[in-house]
Amino acid sequence: MIQSQEKSDRVLVRISELTVQKADEVVWVRARVHTSRAKGKQCFLVLRQQQFNVQALVAVGDHASKQMVKFAANINKESIVDVEGVVRKVNQKIGSCTQQDVELHIQKIYVISLAEPRLPLQLDDAIRPEIEGEEEGRATVNQDTRLDNRVIDLRTSTSQAIFRLQSGICHLFRETLVNKGFVEIQTPKIISAASEGGANVFTVSYFKNNAYLAQSPQLYKQMCICADFEKVFCIGPVFRAEDSNTHRHLTEFVGLDIEMAFNYHYHEVVEEIADTLVQIFKGLQERFQTEIQTVSKQFPCEPFKFLEPTLRLEYCEALAMLREAGIEMGDEEDLSTPNEKLLGRLVKEKYDTDFYILDKYPLAVRPFYTMPDPRNSKQSNSYDMFMRGEEILSGAQRIHDPQLLTERALHHGIDLEKIKAYIDSFRFGAPPHGGGGIGLERVTMLFLGLHNVRQTSMFPRDPKRLTP
Amino acid sequence: MIQSQEKSDRVLVRISELTVQKADEVVWVRARVHTSRAKGKQCFLVLRQQQFNVQALVAVGDHASKQMVKFAANINKESIVDVEGVVRKVNQKIGSCTQQDVELHIQKIYVISLAEPRLPLQLDDAIRPEIEGEEEGRATVNQDTRLDNRVIDLRTSTSQAIFRLQSGICHLFRETLVNKGFVEIQTPKIISAASEGGANVFTVSYFKNNAYLAQSPQLYKQMCICADFEKVFCIGPVFRAEDSNTHRHLTEFVGLDIEMAFNYHYHEVVEEIADTLVQIFKGLQERFQTEIQTVSKQFPCEPFKFLEPTLRLEYCEALAMLREAGIEMGDEEDLSTPNEKLLGRLVKEKYDTDFYILDKYPLAVRPFYTMPDPRNSKQSNSYDMFMRGEEILSGAQRIHDPQLLTERALHHGIDLEKIKAYIDSFRFGAPPHGGGGIGLERVTMLFLGLHNVRQTSMFPRDPKRLTP
């Protein structure tokens, strides 16, 4: 066991660096034993480091005894080993490894951390496309087994790619917004009142009282606008106590939130948000092509398409498209999930885009703080954004006038006492402003064409799952 | 009220851009009324935008009637106005404004958002240094008034500077780590068991059961290491149900967390973390000098000093220094807060640094998962880092062997059943690894030489404060 007994000058070479340039060099490598197979006086190993792997060989001879070959053959899969070996060019490409032109002839092998002999799931099964499993009767791994053993499931090339790309989404989001002059803020998650409606809120025991988990950072983002930060963003957990067991709901997810003051029209906000998403899509396609390809090997899907500038449809236009497709819907009715998806397909057919904005939602289906449309009292200055026909962002111009906010809250039957602090925030001068919240896991899922948000949450939380 | 009635081509000029280069131009500006003072047929206003302000003037004449002057004089402070005016060079510098060489001769003025007439606190009082308040008998604002009216308190130049700098800390932390090859992860905050000890944990009602709020992302960071991400970081809320009412404890704070696999010695980790902090300090001094100066006007302090490479002392050396200064302490005793501060002063005198590492803590005072020192069974491979004599990071090599981890947990009297998932994470091959968690609010406070962590948390949470 490495207990930091001593420092070492030994250089460990990365598997990704094992190419013909290193042929005939002696190198040290630390890696997992992905597979091992003894064959007479030889043992073939595949050594793995993240998404890279290389074939290695222990053969009875000058550098290895019979015992050593036997020892190597008996190392449990997923154990971590240090090996010293010579890099050798191979005559025939090794199709099953990422390092196809070389193999490693092992001279020494040490076990750094031994895995237990029985793995709860096999990595090769975990990256097998469903279709291959079905057609060829080969094993795949079901979602609960994956999630119960997430530490192993996350080692697959698919998982590594998904979460590297997700890290990239956060990076691109911040990079774009910092360049646009936004300030990053940190908002509290424990709050004293369920200011956004009490139904879907988790209760926390807070010393001798109760507190709640924030359902969004919205109030605090708005307070920062009232406090002159002008353009703010934050990335953090969002909590929803909804007993929804669907492919796209989690009880805890990561919100990418934006709020900004605008000058004259909330479309200034809509354009900033849409452009931020476009910069993310472009950045992912430029910088994460390897990851996108890796995931598509297991989960094939069409590349994500988007337009510049982003397509913006008004709600009434969407209604007309749906009605033309035979759907019956009232003017002030919200979109159901099936209609949302159908609309996505219709938009894709007509405009060839997987990303669009739906603007001017009916006032009746939006929260009380949504600014009404000054030209049509049944409409509002609010919008959703969609990827592959599923909602990933909801936003609006917010009411910044305490008088109107009070009226709208009363209209919605909200207890004014509970939202007093919220309304009071606007009493000392508040600029017109708007914003929106993006679900990180949904963006990752839909960009990659995956079908369950649990694939894009490292440790998902839903009504039935709290572990690991 | 701006309700997005129509789009406008009008260009709003920033106050920071109002310089002699713009002399005699007609411009539109949106700003807050910082002060207004009528004087005969004139009204002088100071208009403010974030940390910038400019003098403006409405005078009876071609462009303004007597009524308009009266109207301008009666606009409540902190209201937001749109003004059209001519930029005029002034002969004598205006010392009280950031734009000292020009003033704005107003031709039109509209109120965009009216503030209530009585402000709960005056911005000028809120930025007054304590000492000036005491010596000259002028008003300052106490902490509770500030925090109760945080939206206004955050508008001061001091608050704007503090939180812009804090945003910079997060940015520099991520920039440095991404360049070092770290991957950003998102860890769940709702957890099923109080895996780090049950005393200081908040309980959440989770549908029909109980859950807890994570006291740190440590378990999940370690699981990511076991899942081959090798080097990870995260920024997120950390919850501690401690009934501590001190200048440096919050019940919810922001953790900057790092975890990484290492090759041979945990000092590889210590060096990466220390270098990350040094890059943050350097970046702040390079990019945020204006903010540092602004804060120091209200809260004077010595510039933050650090060495390269970072000073690393062993715990026994610190004990010797304290004993030499007359403190009586046992070899296996933890540092009390006063001794921590004294040690900071002794280190500053001897080494001229405000930042140092204390390594090799007694095993007895560290958590069960801390790797014992292989050469001295009473010591451990663990460390704290200090800024201006206060702890900002705690970290260690973690035990990555399930057998030893079980032994140490039993030694600490921990119920193995409750940490089963934690221990099981290491059963399928785990590399040696270590890490640490940094408190964002503490780093901001101590870098700027402030004296209360509530100054560096936008909306602080402590046992007595849950609002706003």
C-alpha cells in the first residue's frame, strides 16, 4: 500500500503516450488491468487508463519467470498495477485497443491496489449498445445496476466522455458569460420561506425551526440585479420535491442560471441567453468531438443542429403548427410533454434546427412574477427554450414594480406575508430585468441524444434513489 | 414602467465612459440618483452606476423649466433615471466623483424606477471607515442593518468590490485547475446517511423518509477518483449544523474542493493545492488591484504576502515555536483558535508570509479516513493551510485500502453499517489519493484583511440568520 513512505523520481508514462515514437524504450506505467488471459507460457493483459488502453504481455524468458506469468494471470480485473516494460512496435494493428501500433513487454509488475475478484458489472457489457445486446443476445447492464455500482460504471469510456463533456458545458457557459461582462454569484440554498410556492419544496430542520431548500436561485439573482450587479450568473444545485418518476425529472439537479438588467426590451435578455447556448453548442462541437464520437458508439444519434441567429417562434405560431397537425388545444393551454415533443419534430422538419425559442407564453400558465405583455393582456413576456423537442430553459421578464407584483400575487391567491421580502426587494429602485434557468443534466442528455437524465447526473437523486 | 413596449435604438452611455473625450457630446445615461441638492435655479445630482459616479446639473434655461428643476430635486435617492445631457469639461476637478473632469448638463430626465423616500440605510454611511465614525462622531451602519437590507448594502463600492473579487477567486481557481488537467464535477447535496459523523448535519424530509445535507463533497470526490477521473474539483454549497456564532463560521458556505490521485507521495497533492492558491493570490493582485484598493479605503490592511514555493512547516515545528513563545501544549493536542492566530503572527515575524502549510498533524485529532504516517504512528499524512493565521483549508491523504479504513473506523467507534457505501467504494481498485476543501468566504475575508465572514457571503446563513 502506498502510504507516502518515500518520494520517487520514477516517471510514469501515460498510456496515451505509448506510440511508435517510444518503440524500444523501457517505461513505467500505472494502469488498471482491464482484461488478462493466460496462454501457455504467456499472459496477455489489456491495461487501461481512463479512455486509453494498450496490450501488454508477460512471457517466460529473461525478464519473467513462470511464477511471474502465473502471478500476472491471476491479478483480478480492475486492480491497479505498476508495470515496467519495453514498448514494442507490432506488425499487425491491435484493433481492440486505442494504442494500436505498439504493445508493452512487461519486465516487472506490482499490484498497487487489488480489486475484489467478483465485479458487480463488467465494463465491456456496460458499453455495449442496446441493439447489439438485443440482436446478438449479449449482456448489457440495466440502469439500476449501473447506478448502484456507479464507481465502476463511471469508468467506462462512455461515462468518462459524458462527464468530461458536461464539465465542458459548465466551462463554456462561464467563459461566454464572463466575456459578456457577467459576474458570478453564490446564492444560499437554505431559505426561510418557500417563496416560489410551497408544494414542491423540501423541508429542513434548522436548529429549533424549519427551513426550506431553494427551488431555484431566482429571488437571489433578482436581488443581485436590484443591488446593481447588472448581469449575474450562477451554477449550483436546485431542489424540487416532486414525486415525478420520469426520464427527465430529478429531485436535485444543477441549474445554470442567468439574470440581467436590460435597457428597453426583454429580447435583449433572450438574445444573450440564446447566444450563450449557441456558444456552448459550438464549443462542444469544436473541443469535444472525441467525446461526442465515443458516446455515439454506444448511443447512436444525429449530430445536434442549430441556427444562427436562433429561431424564435411565438406561442401562437406554435399553436397553429400543432393545430395543423391535428392537435386540439386552447389558446391559453400549456404544452403537454407529448405536444412539446411533437412540436419539436414539426420545427425540425420545417426549420431544420434542434434548438429554438418559444416566446410569448400565455400569462395564465406562467408564475405570478412574470411580466404581462403590454400589447396583449393574455400573453406574457416569457419564453422557454428547447433542445430536440424538450424544454431546457424557462425564463421571463420579471415584474420589477412592487405595486404590479403585489397585484399579480393577489391574483394568484398567494399569501403576501410569505413573499414580503421578495416584494420589498423592489422598493428602492429596480431596473427592468429578466433571466432564465437551464438544467445542466438535460442539456448534456439532449445534446448527446441520450434518453435518460440519470445518464448525465453522476449521482442522480429521484424519489426512489438517494444512494450512492 | 418598462414593460418591453417597444425596442429602441437609443444608446445608453456608461458613466465610466464620461471623460473629456466626450466633451460637448449629447449622451443618454441610465443611473441611480446617488444624491440630489437644489440650489436656487439649479439642481445638482450625483448619478451612480456600480462603482462609478458623475456630477450632473439641471439648470433653468433653454432646456429646463423651473418645474423640471423642482422635479429633479424631488426624485428620491436610489431611484433609477434616464437622463439626456451634454458632457461638459469642468475647470476644477470634482473630488467627490470618480469622473472628475466632466459633468453632465441635463436636458431631459425620466424616472425609470422610483425608490421609496426613506432608505433603511445611507450608502455614504455604509462605506465610512469605522475609525472615522468613532473619531468624528459620524454615522456608520451596523452589521445587522446591513444584512437585513442587503440589497442596498450590496450597492456600495466596498460590497461591489468584495463580490467582484470573490467572483475572481472562483474564476482563478477553475482556470488554474483546468490548466492542470482537472475535471469539474457536480456532487449531490442531499445524501442518505450522515457519513462524516452525525452531530453537525442538517436533516431533510425526503418524501416519507429522512435524508441529510452533505457536510462536504468528500465522499463523492473520492468516488470520482475511484472512477478514474484522476483529478477533480468542484465548487458548491457545504452545510454544517454547528451552533457556532463566531466571526468565521457559517451554517452554509461555499466549498472549493480538490481531490486527486497521486503517484508516490501525498506531497504531490499538497504542492498542487498550494500552487493553486498561489495562482489565485497572484491573479487577484494582478487583475483586481482596483477592488483591493476600494475595499482598503474602508477597511485598511497590509497587502497579502506569500512565498514561492509555499512555506511548509511540520506540526512539531509549530509546537516548538508556540512553546518557545510560552504556550503549553501536548504533542497530540489540536491548535486552539488563539494558538492558531498566535502561530500565524510568529510565522509572519520569522518568515514574512501570510500563507503557509502546516503538515503532519497528530493522527489523534484527524478524521478516521486520514492516512497514518508510515514512519511515526502518532502522526498522519494530513495538513491544514492558513491565511493571516486562520485556517482556510483542511486536507489529507485518504486511506484507499478498505481493510485499513475499516480498522480506523472501528478505532474511532464509528458504526460500520452507516459508512458501508463509503468503504465499498474502495473494493474494486483505488489509487492512492488526497485532497482538501477551501472555504471561499474565508479566503475572500482573509485576503482582503476583513474581520467577519458575513462581509464576504452575499446572503449569510448562521444559527440566527436565515433571511434575506
